[in-house]
Amino acid sequence: MTTLNPYEEEMRQQAEETLPVVVPIASSETMPEEFSRSTMLALRVQQEILEMALDPKDEHYEAELRAKTAVASAQINAQLKADEQRLKRQIASVSYYSELRAALQAFHERNKDGK
């Protein structure tokens, strides 16, 4: 059988040599570690993109600039969400303590009247 593409055999050999690695799906027990590892890899890639020096004369300048802008925007949004959650926890704890203080004061008021 004759092939139409003279490079077909060479392409088939390259495909056999570079088969993708099968990665097992994380189980529920290893999910936190896998997620943490993936996050660290993503952060490393983000740092590489943000640290890239841009040359306006480079043919890929616009794509690199868009990549840096997208990464910077995502990083800022992630930091804002983290700060917002931290602030909500602080507000919740302050609210809890003020409610606890009011309940304690009401308890003392009731006990004064009872004596």
C-alpha cells in the first residue's frame, strides 16, 4: 500500500516516541496535596510570565503583553478575594464578641435583680 504523505512513517515514529504520559486521577485522599502542587506550579508559571522582559520590537510582543496583563489581573483579583475573606472573618469575630459581651451583660443584669 502506497502512502500519499512521504513523511507519514517518520510522523508515526515520532508519535510513538512521544506518547503522552498517563497521569492517574487524584483520589479524594490525595486531592489536597495534588491541588497544592498544581497551585505551586501555576504560581511558578505566573512568576515567569510576570518577570518576562518585553521588547516592543519582538514579533510576539502583543501576545506577551496580553499574557502579562491577564496574569497580573488574575493575581490582583485573587489577592483581593483573599483580603475580602480575611476581612469578613475579622468582622464575624468582632460581631461574635460584641454579641457575647451583650449576652454576658444581660446575664449580669438578670443576676443583680435576682439577689
